[in-house]
Amino acid sequence: MKHIVFEYRDKYCRDGKFHEQECIVESVEQMIEIYGLNECEWNILDVEEIK
């Protein structure tokens, strides 16, 4: 599992600012699917492996 901290910016973000979010998922691909990141701009800020 991975603890991922990321930021995203979509059409609902005010003033074009990024919003920060974090999640625990099995993969980056799973994060993209769960949060619908194919529809917006996003950046990974930190990834930590969870044992």
C-alpha cells in the first residue's frame, strides 16, 4: 500500500489554486481512477510505502 499526498486543480477550484489531498491506495493508477484525475491537472507531492 502507498500513502500518497497530491495536489489537483480542476474546474471547481477557485482562483485556479491547487487543492491538496492524501490517500492510501495500492497504486498511483488506483488513485487516478478513484479521484478522477484524468479530468484535471495534478501533481504527486509525496509517496510513502506502507508495510
